[in-house]
Amino acid sequence: MEILDKAYNPKEVEDRWYSRWLSKRYFYAKIDKEKKPFTIVIPPPNITGSLHMGHALNNSLQDMLIRKKRMEGYVALWLPGTDHAGIATQNVVEKELAKEGLTRQQLGRENFLKRVWEWKEKYGDTITEQLKKLGCSCDWERTRFTMDEGYSLAVKKVFVDLYHEGLIYKGKRIINWCPRCLTALSDIEVEHEEVESHLWYIRYPFKDLDSYLVIATTRPETLLGDTAVAVNPKDSRYKDYIGRTLILPCAYREIPVIADDFVGMTFGTGALKVTPAHDPNDFEIGERHDLSRINIFTPDAKINENGGDYLGMDRYGAREAIIMDLEEGGLLEKVERHVHAIGHCYRCHTVIEPYLSEQWFVKMEPLAKPAIEVVEEGKIKFVPKRWEKVYFDWMENIKDWCISRQIWWGHQIPAWYCECGEIIVQLEEPSSCSKCKSHNLVQDSDVLDTWFSSALWPFATLGWPEETEDLVYFYPTSVLSTARDIIYLWVARMIMTGLKFANNIPFHTVVIHPTVLTIEGKRMSKSLGTGVDPLDLIEKYGTDATRFGLLVQAQSQDMRFSEEKLEMSRNFANKIWNASRFVLMNLKDYQPPEKFKYNLADLWILSRCNHVISQVNKAFERYDVSEVCRVLYDFFWSEFCDWYVEVSKPSLYGEVDSIRRQTIQHTLIYVLERTLSLLHPIMPFITEEIWQKLPGAKESIVVSPWPKTDTSLINNEIEKEMSLLMSVTVAIRSLRAEFKVPPEKKVSVVVFLHDSGKKRILSDNTLYITSLANVSEFKISLEKPEHSAMAIVEGVEVFLLLAGLIDFKKECLRLEGEIAEAKKELVKIGEKLANREFLKKAPGEIVRKEKEKKEVLLEKINKLENQLVQIKS
RNA sequence: GGGCGAUUGGCUCAGGGGGAGAGCACCUCCCUUACAAGGAGGGGGUCAGAGGUUCAAAUCCUCUAUCGCCCACCA
């Protein structure tokens, strides 16, 4: 039997096992129709990404689930891969080009894309390599990328099918435009943030009257694009002005006063400037009143030729200039402070410009409907359940999805325009126009929203649209685990496309894990420097400790993470290591026993162990990974190590009876082996390393069977008996400490009790108490000894014979304190039992328990008082 | 403006109708041959506040306060 080093050294162990597992192909999910599949598709990280705490948590969680199922005998597939991340990746490569003084426009589309692919080949696997460091048991042979050939075909097919079904259309609308990324964004890619700004009150003079109308706006610069001022038709203040003409300040255009229900009468002045090309509401008002739409911005948000004198200014410069001009012209009535939310690009945080342009959209309502139903019907469950409401709220108010992006990196839209005006949408490039036969066709230059392609992830990765073996066997997948901020962006859309194109739900459970925050409760962010790098943690504490530390905190609330919290986990890993070391050190002569001779403690730990197996399995069913961690931590440390290992020592060191010895050895192995298996999904490396050294170890813990509860070993009677011994032991230790008995000094103990059952337990297991509490003589007596300190546990009076060591004054005080405390409790219980309503309405079980408590307390007080009298005499 | 979540010992968090818990920190003792990344013992909380339901509330309901998150076209 090989003995372990004194302290656990994770680094040495981790690389060795991971490459071993790979070479054995344990993570490869081989289709076996006799077995059930269990599938998780990884939320594909961006190729630009590197592992952050959120990834570390989410992937530890997925690995935990997949490893457990693998051990349970499922064909467990964890399908990995990456996302091409259109805007993000394009930005990164453009930045690189900028260092060389180049722009993508200078390079041209084709060369630029070549550069991006080169970049991808070089850096795109960074994050998947990091996942290996985390111990993730992904099936790397099935790794996918959202721009793989097959995957791209799936994307095109979905687009083409939706188009021909009328669910994708092209339209001119106000969309969210990022003036820095120079592309449209969908509504959910815009992050709203409250900012302190102003409300400017501006006078718009009437053409034919010597007066003016005052409008209030947060964006004075857009007045250059105004084509009307609108008031509410019910607003008596303005009734007479409807239909009159105003002179637009700074632009000197004539615009009408119109009436529209949209306008609120209480905000501002009740008069609204209408800029159809730069505000979604104004756009709609414009449609109703047939107003012209004047675009005043260039794509990078500078004033264009429609802005007259302000041509070339950027939007903020133009604002200042216009305010100044208004002020000079006496047209600025007043300025108020005003807080409002404005949208920012989720990629570069530039302020979004509502911008009129022609884009492709997906009609969402028909897709959303069945996706709502499957969640309502419980076919897909969210964990925690409260996220279902979040999902419903969004789905029930869903808006059409703008899917075209004016960037180059991504899936180019499979639409071709003919000079005759015909639009051809199909998978392959057409050789000629289907209408006029012209060969002069140009493909739409836009690419699709990255989320359009990731929406297909659960089935496109399995080979769809081909009816592949993988697709048939592994789809629908089982669990999806992700962060809550992509419930709309990703989860909802996967459900919609899965139902539509793979004819089934994409997964039956959506686990929404908590967000990892800093210890101050702030979001972790690289740019703010508040992030923690999980690889640093792995380096410092080991992968297993890092995983345990994250998972034990993964409860239903967000977690405030700090590095110190990993110390607990590292210590736990070390504890596992050393307890195993102890076991292995005492196994040198081990032979699997043919006969057993169990003691109370053996039966106790076997019972506890099986309780724990069942608790762990239940917690897994609820996806309560934190509970799994806690149950195992508590059991291993506070029961197995603190009690069973300690109890086993005297027998292992001194016992001559070889059957007893073998029984203890067997029990140690039984418990350790099972605990390691239960811990393996959380802490894969240390458990494998130790497991391999246990007698009878087979191939690998990775593919070893998951523990099943053996109910025949669960014995509540035994657990109660053991707890009596533990209580007596603690009582003796406590008295020793109270009276400062040196640890090495052996003491004599006398216990006094009447209960014959308890007497038997104590006399049968004296060795536990004498060894655990350093007792030389342990007597069950019918006489109370003098000159001793006393404690009462479970009705047993425990006397520590301390002639000469006892400070009687102190002991009196202590006893009086205990009496007082017991009496306080007695009063409370007394009141309860005096309450007739309680006796009448509370369940009999509760009443009985309270009465029993009262008896125990009375007895205890009586005993304590007797002792007090005796000591004083 | 709407919704969701949180409020439990100094800190970070469990618990979720009938005995207030853990880890860290703190105090005392111990380098005992698995482990000082450890062991033994101990102190510390009227469970944010106010009402209500109940025989019984940290736990369920209502309201309030504070913090956080999400959604939203009031310019």
C-alpha cells in the first residue's frame, strides 16, 4: 500500500490525471441504445473570451452534473464548442489592424475575413484549453464552432425556411444603431442606464402668430430632423393651435402642429417635437400623420448634409452649438435637471442612436407561442422556478427581432439582389435571377446576429439538418446551465428554434446559476479591475478546491466571492487527503474479511454514510449543488474524521482480534470509497488520486459506479446510541477544559444513571469514551462521588473526579448558571403547557415532546440543585 | 413607472411554522505518531421594522425602510 505525501499537492496530480482520462476516452460519449443518454450542450464561450468566474462556476456546475450521470451509467455527453461572436471578434481584430495602421475597409472584406480566421486559429481555443484546466469532462471529439461548415449550413437553412414561411422579412424601421460598431443591434443588445441629464424647454415660433409653442426635449440636437410638433387632441391648452404652422428654430423649416393621442399632457409642456427618423415613437406618429422622415446623422453619429449649418459636428457638439444658438436667439425658455435612461451598446458601451434603416427582422410572435406553452406545461422547467416568470414576461411581450448586422464576421445573409429588383433567398448562390435571368446578382452584404446562430446550438451541434445518429440519440438534450443575463438573448431563442426546426424542446431543464459578484456586491469586471481570475485561484488553491469553493456557494442568490473563501475548500481538500492517508497507513495488512465483527461506531458510520448518499442524491435531483457540497463537507469532516476515525484509532493501534481489525479496515474503506465517489463530480482530481490507491481499485473513479443507498444499513437506533456516547464524551471534554485539566492528564469519571438501556450502551462502549476524552477510569456507579464536577447529558450525570483540582466557588457559579438557564427554559415550556389552546390544537406528537422536555428539565434542575447542595456542604 | 430578489452572530451565507446554524474572524488550551491547511473547549444573534394569520412565526400574509438586479417609448 502506497502512502500519500503529508500534504496534498494539486498541481502534480491534476495534469497527470486529465491527460490520462483523455487518452482513455472516458469523455467520449459512445452511442449505446441499451443505455439512456444524458446531454448537456455547453454555452459556447466567445472565441475572444478567457475564463472568468462566471465560466468557472457554470462549467464546474455542468461538469458536476455530467460526471455524476456518467457514473450512474448514462451515456453522458457534454458537448463543447465556441461561438464566433461577430461584433466582439471583429472589434478585436480591427484593433489589431489598427496597430498596423490599417482599417478593415482598406483590407477589403475577403482579406479581412482571412485575418479573422487566422486570429481564430491562433487564439480561438484559449478558453477551451482553460476549461481543461478546470477539469471539464467535455467530449472534445465533438467540439463545434458556430461557423463550422455544417453549422453554417444549418444557419442558412433556418434563415431560408423562415423567409419562405414569411417569418423573416426586410423592412425600414427605427433600429438601435451603434455609431462605433457601425451596425444595427437588436433591442436586447441595448443596455439601458440611468443618466443625469437635462430637459431643455425650447420655443418654436408660429409662422403667422407673434407667439410660440414651448416643447421639452432631452435631445435638442434632433430638432434638425423635426417634421412636426404634436399635442394631445384633448389638451385644451393647445386646441386652437392644431393645424397651425411653426418655424423650426435653427433649421428654419416650416412644420405643422398636429394632434396625436400618444402625447402625454402632464410631461413637459404637453407639446412634443416629432422626429420620425430618430425616435421610435416619433416614427410611429410620423406614419400616422404621413410626415416625412429627415435623417440628420451619418452612421457615425455626425450631422449630415440635412443639418445645414451644423454639418460635420458630432451629436454632442451639435447639441452644445444648438443650445447656444437657441439661447442667443432667445428661444431657450428654461433648462431642468432630468434623469432618464439611455441605451448603450452591449459590446462597446457607446450610446445607441435610434436610426432609420432597412434591416432584416424575424417575426417573433408565432415562434414565441409554442415556446411559452412548453414552459407552461412543465415540459421545460427553470431552476429556480422564479425565472419562468421572467421568461413569460418577455415572451408575452415579444417584439420582432432585428437580425441583420452591418459587419463582416459572421454568417452572410443568403439573399441575393438582382438588378431587376428581385430578391432571391436560398441556400446556394443563384447563377441567375429567377425572374429576369440576369447574372448580375449581388449578395446582401450584412451578416446575421450572432445570437441567430447560437439559437440553433442544441441541434445544429448534433448535425441538424441531417438526421444524424447523434441528433436522433442525444436530442432533446437534458439540462442547460447558464447565467440569467442570457435568458432572452439565448435560452428563449433556443426554445423557439428547437421547437420549430428540431420538432422538440431543446432541453427539459434550465438551470440558472447565481452571478459571481465581488465581496462588495459589485459585478466582476475586467475593465473595472474587480475581476478575479479563476486560473490564478486554480494555481494557488488547486482545481478541486476552486470548484468546491464555487459550488458550495452556488445557491439561489448571487454570490459575493472573495479569495479567502477558498481557504475553507483548500483545507477541506487537505482534510480529505490526510484522512485518506490515515486510512491507507492502516491498511498495510488488509485482507478483505470473510467474517465481520461490527461495533456500535462501525454500524453508526455505515448508517450515517448511507443517509448521506440518499441526501446527496436528493439534493442532486433539485440541482441544489451547494447542498451536495455541504452535506459531504459536514459528513466527511464532522462525522467521519472527527468521530469515526478517532474511535477507530485505539482498535487499529492496539486490537489483537484480527476480525475486529479487518472489520474496521473494511468500514474505513467502505465509507472512504463512497465518499470519494460522491465527491468526485465536485473534486475530480483528488478523488481519483486517492481512489486509485484503495484496495481493489479498478479502472478509474470517472467510470466507477455511483453509490446507491443501502437502506439495510440505515439504523436510527444505532445513530441515537452513538449520539449518547458522543454527548458524554463532549461533556467530559468540556468539564476538563472548564477546570483546566491538562490535556495529557488522565481523569477518572463516574456516571450515574438509572436507564438500563443507556447503561448497556455506556458499558459496552467504554473504550470510546476513555480514548476520546483521555479517561483512565470510567465507572458506572450507583453512588454519586464527592469532590467532583458534574454535567448532565441526556439524563446521565457525568462526574469528573477532580479532588484538588476543583475550584468549588467556580463550580458553584457554574452550576447556578446552568440552573438559571434551565429554569428560564422551564418557564417557557410551562407557559406553553398551561395554554389550553395549545393542548387542544397542537398535534399530539408536539404536546408529548413538550411534556417530555419539561420532565427532562425538572429532573435536570433537581440534579443540579442536589449537586450544588452537596458541593457547598 | 412595473417586476423580482435580499435583509439571520463582526464578515460571507445556510435554514423556511413547534429546540437559532456553518465557514471565516474572536477567546482559552494543545506542534498527541492522518492533518497546525490541524485538534479540544468557548463567547457572540429579541432572524430589518410595524401590523396580521396561527395554539405556535426567523419561517406564511400585508405594509414600510434599505440594498441589489431586471424590464419599460413619457419626449
